[in-house]
Amino acid sequence: MRKPKIVVLGRMCEEPVAGVVWQVLHYLIGLQRLGFEVYYVEWRGNWLPHPIDAAVDAGWPRVMVGTVLRQYGFEGRWICSAEFMGKGCTFGGLPVTELPRLYREAEAVINLTAS
């Protein structure tokens, strides 16, 4: 039997500070422990820090969102838009082409931070 899917919307890439990342992780890990297949989606036109490569904007202290999500087992289940780097640019292991299907199949979409 497949686990029911839940999508969490947040703002970790836009604001990658410990408190924001910690808040989102509470939901991602908690919902996963409750038996859901959890996905993280952040769709922003622009944000300051690079979510994967610390060398980009190295002077700006931040949590590396991609590293954190990989450490907690969400490597293939997250996506952040990166329109500031070019139209259609995204980060994460979840292909943008999968989003319509994911939204259709999700039992719920939780908008965690008014995203």
C-alpha cells in the first residue's frame, strides 16, 4: 500500500536561517513519522542565497537547505524555483514536470509560512 502524499509549502530557500529551516523540518519529519510521503515545494521569483552551493554569495551566513533536506531523507522530494538565475531554473531533486501530478495526488497541501 502506498503512503498518502502531503505537500508542504514554505520559505526555507528565501530565508535559510536556522529557525525557519527548523520550523519546516518539524513538519516534514513529523508528517513523515505519521506515515505520509512528504514533499517540500517553494516557488519564489527571487531570493538572496544559493540553496546548494555555499561558495555562491559566500559572505552571507545561511543554512544550506539542499544539504539539510538530503540529510533527513528528502533528497528527491523537494524543489525550489530559482527564477533569479533564469526562467525555469530550479533546485532540488523533484522535477518541475512532476508538480501537477503531485498536487493532484496529494491528500493535503500545507501552506506553512504564507508562501
